[in-house]
Amino acid sequence: MDTFDKREEGFERKFARDQELQFKAMARRNKLLGLWAAGLMGKAGDEAAAYAREVVKADFEEAGDQDVFRKVRADFDANDIAQSDHQLRRQMDELLETAIKQIETES
């Protein structure tokens, strides 16, 4: 195996690791978002955990995070929770940063 092959293999491993970390971070972010939203809706304990699982599952409907946003937005609207789209998106961004930091700390 020459140097080029070793470099290519190294890039492939890094890409696979980065993809795995991104998937874990998004799933963690969605769980944290679900717990945050559940709290705003007055859910606690097992009910909050179940809601967080629903938010995580919502992410598998389509690529990107619009499906997660749509679910939480609809639930906020149904429960008269006053959060603008901007506030919800900002919370999603902040929780993604939190999730990444948590995963990096665990590694």
C-alpha cells in the first residue's frame, strides 16, 4: 500500500467518524429539544421522556431538521405555547452546540 492509498483510507475513516458524530449529535439535540419543549408544555418525568422520544422519531420523516421543527411547532401551537419560529430555531441551534459538546466530552 503506497502513501496515497494510506491517505485515502485515512480520509475515508475520518469522513465515516464525522458522519457518525453528526448523527449522534442530531439525535442528542432532538432529545434535548424534546425535553425542553415538554417542560414548556408542563410535562415531566416519564411523560417528558416519552415526548422527547417522539421528537427524536420525527427526525426520520425526511432529510434535514424541518420535520423536527414542524412537530414541535405544531405541538406548541396545539398547547398555546408562545414561542416564535425564530426562538424555536435558535433553541435548536443552541441545543445542537450543547449536544456536540456533550458527545465530545464523552469521547
